[in-house]
Amino acid sequence: MPQIALQPWNGCISVVLAGGHARPCLQVRAFPIVFDYHRVTFLGYGLIGFRDPYGIRPMVLGSRRSDSGTGTDYMMASESVALTQCGYKTYQDVLPGQAVIIEKGKEPVFHQVHPQLSYTPDIFEYVYFARPDTVIDGIDVDESRRNMGFKLAETIKKQLGPQALAEIDVVMPIPETSITSAICVAEALGKPYVQGFVKNRYIFRTFIMPSQKLRQKGVRAKLNPMRKKFEDKNVLLVDDSIVRGTTSREIVLMAREAGAKKVYFSSCAPPITNAHIYGIDLASSSELIAHHRDSSAIAKHIGADDVIFQNLPDLIEACASLSPRDPTTQQFEVGVFCGKYVTPVTDGYFEHLEKIRGESRKMKVFESARDAVIHGVADQKQIRMAAKGVVSFSLQPLHHTANWPNRKLISTVM
């Protein structure tokens, strides 16, 4: 068994073996900017994990008494809920720029392999991606969404005014992420909270589907309106965010088809105007509904009577107020809302991002066609595509554009 210690070495994380020779084990050079990352890798002698120096992506390390009664089990994950559900009651955040290595049978060893450049978690984790029963960097996700709801209610009051507000009959969430916020919006506005949509739990995220047609079909398959909840009512819908607008437009249409007289649409997040470059393939800037539209134009586009967005300072405050660090100085990665990213972005990077996003989109379409053939529901176009494959598809790493819908558990070592 080698003697292990962590140290920076020639742009890598290295392992110092017996005799003092440094052997690189994980390359962490950035491409083509200093980007976000968190990685966990099994080595021949243990487990190593490390986190980006800005703290954009989350990582936690948990421990528990081994089931055998001797020794300790360790587990790393992106969210605390993955640990607690597996019986890991004790956990700690891996800090920005920090690496941890766990040799089998030994205690974790922490090392600062890159200076901490900031502590700026991606705020979209709290808005949408994280489960409500998790804690990220000391901030309770469900509580942050409660704060978002109360702050959104104040914006709704200001934007709609007393007359329009008086006309609202019910407040409805778009399940499931916005449920907590919608409850708080209803409470703050003094309106009944009603769940008007039933979610099909077997349909996954529609915004990452490869085509608009599939996204529209996906919304219909994912959500079913209960007509009696909508008939002859003015409804205020609460969603976590609006990305391309495809989902929102379909939801508004379903509400009207179910009998709603007026449909107001509110978002717990500000308008998304810029591409996400840290591992979440939301959409390219040109595909984002808010990229070149104001609230009135967005309302017209999705067919709503009005659209109300959370403002960015309120969103930041909703999360920062819960931070175990100084809430007055706690910052977040919010580039999707304002175009100001935490990391430096080199010239030509967005063009590069569009290229690899196009390659990723081709692969998604191919996989969708192949699945349709397997299940016997393919049309002629899908059959031809499945037979021919995707032309000029590159296997180049996608870096920022990878999707991981079920990315809670990373790795364990015992």
C-alpha cells in the first residue's frame, strides 16, 4: 500500500508514493476557461474527490459506523439527501478548491489543492435542480424556496395592483419544484392554494428533450389538469422558472382548455437571458424566451394574461439569508440571469459551446428515434434515422453541457 498525501503538481492533483515520488492521478486543468467541476474517482488504493475553486458545484462527504460494527463507511455525493437516505447522519461540505482522499481503512485526508477563489454556489441548484429535502453549502433548499415564495408574492402585489389581485381566485403550483413556493405565495396573498395539475411521476424533465415537438408532447404526458379546479376561475400559476417557454405555453393552454377565465403566470426565478455554462444544458441564448423579450412580450408568447418574474436581488436574498457564512456577503453564480459569470470566459467559448451543444442535440434525437423503434412507435423518419445513425457525431467531452438527471449519488468507499 503506498503512502498517500495530496499536493498540487504540474496542474494536477498528485499522489506522493513511498520514497517521495509524485505520481499524477487526476488532471484538473481547465478547458478552455477556469470552469466548475466536482469529481470523485476510485483509485487502486482508495477514493479521491475534489471541488472547483469557486464552489459552483456542490459536494458533501458523509460518514457512518460500518454495518459490521468495526470501522467507518464514507460516501461522497452532490446533495446531503443522498447521504441521509443511506444512513449517513454526519456529513460536511468539501470546500472550494479542496480535495479529499480516503484510503481503505483510514481517515479522510483533506488538502487545499487550489486556492479558494470564491464561495459562490450555483443558485439554480436552489431554484430547481436540488431536491427540497437537501442542504447545499449549509443552506436548506426547502427553506430557500419558502423565501422565494414570500418575496415573489410581494413582486406580484406590486406588478398586478389591487384590482387584478382581487380577481385571482386560486394559486396553483406547477409540480413539483414550485409547490413550496406556491404555498407561500398563496399565504402571502391571502388566496386559496389549489393543486390543479397532477404530475405523471414516470415522465422526466421535458426541457432537456431534443426537440420542441417532443417537449410539447412531454408536457402533455407529464401534467394533467383537473378540470373542476380551473372552471370559471382566474388562476395564478407558480413555476420555478421559464426557460424556452415551450412548457409554459403548453401549461397555459391546458389551463384555458380546462376552463380557466384568466391565467397569470409567475416565476420564482428572474428571466433567464443567458446560457448556462456549468454543467446544465438549459438552452442556447437564442432559444431562451427572455433573451430578447420583456415580460409583456413573454406573456403574449405563452398566452398568459400577465407574467411576473422574481427579481434577482430578491432571489439572492432568499438564499443568502440562510447561509451559515455571512449572509450580507454571500454571493452566488447567477450568470444565466445577468450574463456576469463567476469564472472568466474566453473569446470564442460560446461559439464552441454552440458547436458541442449541436452535436449533443443530434445524439439526443438519435437516441429518441432508437427508443421509438425499440418500442414499436417510430414513424418513417425515426426508422431512417435509427438505421443511419447521427452524421458527424463527435465523442469530444461535453464539459459544461453534460446532463445528469439522477446525479445525487457519486461514490462510496468502506
